[in-house]
Amino acid sequence: MFQVPCSLVPTPLLLPGNRQQRRASGGQNTTGQILSEGAVVPGIRRNIDKRQVGVVLKNNATFPISCILVNAETEVATTKPPRSSFPKTCSIVQSGSIFAIMDDPIDMQHLACGRLVGKLDMLVKYGLPGKEVFDLRLKGDLDIAMEDYGLITQVTAAWYA
């Protein structure tokens, strides 16, 4: 499963009522509300500020494991995040826990919300704490179905062999 959370550009919420009602108010309450970066309101087009790409995994072992993100190359709408240092520090995951491994945030430069494509290439080492000898390679193309008002309805992947 994937996670592609995003923060939206704060946008003013349109004032209620029709034009005649707004003019009759004499300019009172013209400020309106500001939609936050996480608010989604149908009918109000939004732009994307930042987006992250990650995967959701589960520890099915009967013991805690350690996970290290060794390398990550992600891309959404041909935009890549600034590269930070790899490998990341290890994380201990308890037995039966569900966890997410995320790449760095991507500055989307106020791109309009809508359907997006992307790429994912991550290498994760895991195993007993201090003995991470197993590799998990996640590589594929992403298809992110997103409404113009910011609601993500589906994320699919075409995995590379």
C-alpha cells in the first residue's frame, strides 16, 4: 500500500450567498474563512504545496525488526525532492505493527490538484536490530487519482520486475 500525503496551499473560502446578498451586506464579513492545508471542500479548486511518497509495510515476524531506508528516488509530476543524506537512521518496528517509510517532501510549486503520475524506487534493509541483512526493493510507476479540490481517491502502482 502507498501513502502520498500532501499539503495544499491555504485558500480563502468563498462567502456564502449570491452576489446580491453579498452586496446587500455592505461589505461586512468580506474576509471569509481560510481553508487550511489539510481541508478539502468539494467545488473549491486547490493547489498542491508539498507532497511525499512512501510505502506502508507490516512486520509479520514474531519479534521486533529494524528497518533502514538505504536509498530513495521518488518523483511526482516530474518533480523530485531535494536529496538528503542516506542511509537514514534505523527504526525498530514491533511485531504486528504497521508502519510507513517516507521519502523527503517534494515542493510541488503550487501545482493544480488533479491526476498525477510518479515514480518510486526505494531500497530498505531490514532484519534483527544491528543485523539488517535482508533487502526490500520497491520500484514502480505511480498513478495518483486526485480530485481538483484535493481529495486523493486512489493510488495505484505498476511494479517493475
